[in-house]
Amino acid sequence: MAPSILVAEDERNLVEALSFLMQRAGYDVHVARDGPATVEMARRLRPDLVLLDVMLPGLDGFAVVEALNSEPGGNRPRIVMLTAKGHEKDRRKAEALGVDDYVTKPFSNRDVVERVRSLLSG
């Protein structure tokens, strides 16, 4: 069974591009378009990895990570934050929350696929 990825992004074009990239790389892809849906889907589907936008409606990406970190048994998926927020304080906040990787937009498609592969193979 292919590893599953939850794409948590509200920009339609990015959802389509990331979904296509991840499917082409062999992953099973699910999509959430806001923070509350991301938390619900991550809890229900138990994806292997979440590609998480920081600026989501409802709950921002940091609040989503906090919610997923509070899962019983500490069993949360790997998380790659994709964000236009390249400030050092945001990166440090993500690191403090235990985010696995932090990628600023615009990003290289190849780079994102390689980072996902690396996280899921290790």
C-alpha cells in the first residue's frame, strides 16, 4: 500500500499542483482546505505525512500542529510546513513544535518531492 499524504492548503492552484506531484511520485493523496478539516482528516485517516500550509482558514498551521501533537500516544504524522512566512521566528516556532521540515514558497517541485521521500523513507 502506498504511503498517504494529506495536502492541507487553501489555494486551489497549489492543491492541484501538490496533489498531482504527490500522486505522480506514488503517494495516496487526500486534501483538506482549512485548519479544522486538516485536524479531523489527520485523526481519521492517519496519513503518513501532512503537507501543511501555515496560513489556513479556521486554524492556522501552527494550531493544527499543536492539535496533532496532543494526540494520545504521540502518534502524529510527519509534517512538512509549506509557507510564504520565511521569517526566522516562524521557522523557530515550527521547530519548537516538532515540525519535520519547513519549506518557503515559492518552492521547487523536485525539492518538495525529495524532502517528502526522505522523510518517509527514514
